[in-house]
Amino acid sequence: MVEMVTLRDIAEQVGVSVSAVSLVLNDRATGRIRADVAIRIREVAAELGYVPNLLARGLKTRQSLTIGLVSDGVASIPFAGQMLAGAQLAAAEQDYLLMLIDTVGHPEVEGPATRALLQRNIEALIIAAEFHRDVELPLVPNSLPIVVLDGRPEDPLAGADWVVPDEVGGAQAATELLLAAGHRRIAFCNIADSMFVARELRRTGYEKALRAYGVDVDPALIVEAVNPTARAGRAPALELLRRPDRPTAVFCFSDRIAMGFYQVADQLGLEVPRDLSVVGFDNQQFVAESLLPSLTTIQLPHRAMGRWAAEQAIARSRGETDPAPAHRLMPCPVVERSSVAPPAPGTG
């Protein structure tokens, strides 16, 4: 075990009492300890590599300054991992520790993971979902604040805070971008799997934008991929782009589905964006920036959601919030690149 530097070690080297060192290092020395002595105490503490014992401090204050976070595979997904980065940064800014356990997609691990965090006296718990979905809350003491990150409680009456992307607003912005460019035959490639809550929400945003521009929703222009991958995107892309009355633009459920449309467009001799404008969703930079031309898409606000979740958890633990559960739709901004252009004359 590493031997930690103690207040007594500092006191002996400076030639003062342990209580004097404690007052200085806890910022309670004003008017009690001479300024030159306080400076010397801080210098010696730095020289010796003193680190405050937060566990001991927590026993006195009954605060652990620790937030628990259980994720179901978020840590292994590059773009969703931004949620963890946002949460960790927000916690650190308030001198809190974010203690993470990732279940790596094994739901049976969630219960033991939550209990392990509770045993470490966490002050609040964040449940982070791999993607926007309904979340079953773990059994915890009623007094423990819970925040669901990128999901909503399965039980709508659960007293938990939650934050999710504004899927409707993001999809509406994507479609409006194409409408503003002059397109009217705009397809939407959705996802077939109903486990994705975003499936219906993004379709709602797409249809809302069309109606706002006075464009009828054409069911023939709405297709589905079996999953959100480039490979799955190719079949619906062929279905749409082989038609004599093909769309001039497409809004895709994900950036990887958009990649499938790029591949099929190239196969059919169509050029993006001259012959087909494409907008994705997610802003997976390793996809969007690698495509030629680079993909215009919608940013999933993972980092902002992570920050909000941590700030809300800390505020709850301090009793600084309204008792009613807080719900937040995080805006999904457009990331404009090079895959949108006006339709060719006579094709809009």
C-alpha cells in the first residue's frame, strides 16, 4: 500500500500544529494563521505531494462527492462515449468523482454493478443507455437521485430525471435543409427495428417539415433498412434510386445508412450531391468526414447530454432542484458539409 503524506508530516516540517495545517489546506485560515506561515504550509504540502483524503473528509461531512454511472456498452462506442466525457468533465468541475461501471451489453450485470456503487456511498446514480430507448430503473433507495442519460424510464411515473436528443427537432431540421435547397421529392430511409425509440420520432420530424412547406407526405418515398448499417442501407437505396421517378434527396436514419446510399448512387452512375442530396443523422465523424463528398448530418448531442446529466445529478444530491422530475430534450444541430445541393433543373 502506498504511504500517504499526512497533515502531521507537513506540520512537523513547517513547525506548526496539525490544526494549523488543517485550517490552511481547508481554506479556513483567514484571520487565524499568519499569511507567511500559510504560504509555507502550502509550499511544503506541494513539495511532499500531499493529496487530501476525501474518504476521511467524507466521513466527517457525510458526503462522498461521488456520482455513480452504470452504462450498457456506451464506453465501447466512439461517438456515444462523448456522453461519458461530458459527464466526467462536469463532475470534475465541481470536485466530484464520476465512478463508472460498464455492463458491456449484459443486463444481468446491472444489478450487481448498482449495488457495488451503492456500497461506495454514491450521492446520485446516472443510468446511461447505449442509444435512445426506454430504460428499466434499478432498485435503489428512494432517497437516491437517479438521472437517465439518453433514455427515458420504462415506467412513466418513475421519479427520475432524464435527458434525450430532440429527435423530432433534429429530423425536422434535416428535412428543412433539403426543402430550403429546393427539393420536394425527399425520401426518408428509416429503421425497421421498433426497439429504436428514435424510429417514430425521426419520421415525425420528417413529416412535420414536409407539411410546414406544403409538401404532401408520399408513403412511397418512405423506406426502411433492417438495421442502421451501410450494408442494410443498400437495399432500400436500390429500391428508391432505380425508380424512374426517383427522389432528388434522401434523409437517412443514420450516417451509416447514408453511406449505403452513397455506394448505390455510385453504382448507378449518380453523383452526390449533383444527382442526389443526402443528409444523415448521428454525426459519426469517422463516417461523415470520410465520405466523398463529406456528409451533411445531424449532431447527436452526446457530450451536452452527459454534462447535463452530471450537473443534474449533483444538483439533486445537494437538494438544489425542484422536487418534480426534470426532463430535457437536447437540441440536435445541423452539421453542414458537402452532400446537399439544389436539385437539377426540372427534377425537384
